[in-house]
Amino acid sequence: MTKGGRLNPGLLAAIRAGWPPFLCAWFAWQTYQRISFFVDHNFPAGIDATIYYRGVVAWLHGANPWDAAVTVGGSAYHYAGSPVTTVILAPAALLNEDVFTAAWLVLTWLAAAWTLRRLKLPLWWLLFPPISEALFSANPQLIVLALILAERSWLAAIGTALKVYAFIPLAGEGRWRAILVSIGVNAATILVAPGLWLAYVEQFGDISKRLEFESIQGFSAFYFPELLAVTVVALAILALRDRAAAGWLAVPAAWPASQLHYSTMALPVMTPLLAFFLAIPVLRLPPEIILVEIVRRLVAPYVSAFLAGRRPIPDRPGAGA
């Protein structure tokens, strides 16, 4: 430490230089464990894309899309997409299942690479476990994030059609035009497929309960009232100071049945410490570390101001001569 409570510049430089290789190694280790688990338990690559495909094709063939599933090790993982998602992905039926899954995998990787470039993050961030899990499963999350970051209203509308929670960071960013366009696109599907919407409303409770079970209540605070209440209040307080940050952090912190890859939504406001903990696949850890991050964001300006007030006034040239 130097006078005034400031860290030695050399120590600060060493910390800044050491974080990237340490974080890269941490990501690699966590990703190795995570993907090894999926491979060892026979989860197929692109499983989420396959689930979405089967749901869409089931609907187009007159069956219940939410009965569509992929079974792994005796456990079924069902389609839980909204009617909007089902309608927007209807062209997938032009391809067979294997071709669609492979194509969606490629699109997911392209979206991830573009997102890292857009956020000026190095390529080794592909090892960030929430990203690597989505790359393995071909979940639409990475595509949704890229669509939002593209800053085109019609692309954002497609993002909200794939994942309705995309509205939250759009609101945080104050992108009201994109929200209006997205509402229009989402609402139009009611006219396109009213029967699908009616079936979804009727089955919503069962779909939600099954999703809660299959996700093991997810990674967020949603199913835990005390933790959820604290998280929502903290996000609301943060929104008063930084609405955009609150919008990006809200989905991994509080969305129901969230998976590890939902933490990629925090990438635009990511910090090294937040990334370190979000890389760990432990249920309920995301809202806990996000609470810590919110406190840091709220307190940091006051701490900086306090330390700035304690800095010694430099001697004037020639003083004491």
C-alpha cells in the first residue's frame, strides 16, 4: 500500500496482468468438468436444438408440441418454448432433424464468436462455462444475446420471439422502439396460431411444473421466496442508478427454471470476479454472486470518493526550498 490507502501501482499492474491467464485456466477447468459430465452421461451435442425441432414438428403435424422431448438415461427433457417460439421456428420443418441440429450448432458458434467480438472479449471466453454449455447444447440463448446486441429492432424482435426474457435487457437499455416492434411480432402469432396459444394457456401450469422439475428448479432465485425477494429488491435499487446493468443481470438472477447458460446474459456488464463465480455450475450461486456484484456497484462510488478525499495533496514545485 502507498500513502493515502492506495494500492501500489506495481501490484495493481501485476493483478491486471495475472487475471486473464488465471480466468482462462479457471474457465477451461470448469468447462472440462461440465462437458465431460454431459458426454459421460450420453447427452447428445445439440440436444436443445433437437428438442426445439421436435416441438415445432409436432405442432405442424397436429400433435401437442409440449409432449415432444429428448430422452437421455431414462430422463425426458421436454419442449417448453412459447407459442411465439414455436411459430417463429416453423421453417425448421423444411429440414430433417439431424440437418437442423447441425445447422443450429453452427449458428450458435457463429453467434458466440460475434458476441465476443462485439463485446471486445478475447476468444478464450468461449471457455466460459455458460458459453461452452450453450455451444454444446445449441441452446438459442447465445443467438438471442447476439440478436439483442446487434442493435436492430427487427433482430431484437426475433430475439424476444426465441426467448421472451429478452424483453428485460431491452427495457434496461431503454430500447423502446425495439420493444414496440417486438410486441408487434409476438402479438402477430396470436393471429397466426390462435389454437396453439389456447392450448398453451390451458397447459401453462403443467408445462411450468414439468420445467421446474426437469431443471431441478434452475440456477436462479425464482423458486426460493426469501432469496427472490432480496434479489428483486436489490435489482430494483440498482436500476435506480444503472438500469442497463440491472436489466442484464436480472435474467440469470431471477428468471424461472434458468440454466447455466442464462448467465451469458450478464456478459455486457461482466467483471472478472463475477465471471469467476458464474463459471461454477452450482444451483442458486448466480443470484448470490449477483447480489454481491450489486452491492459492489452501489458502494464502489462512495468508497472511491472516500479514498479520493484521503489522498495527500502533492507538494508544489519548489516547496520547502
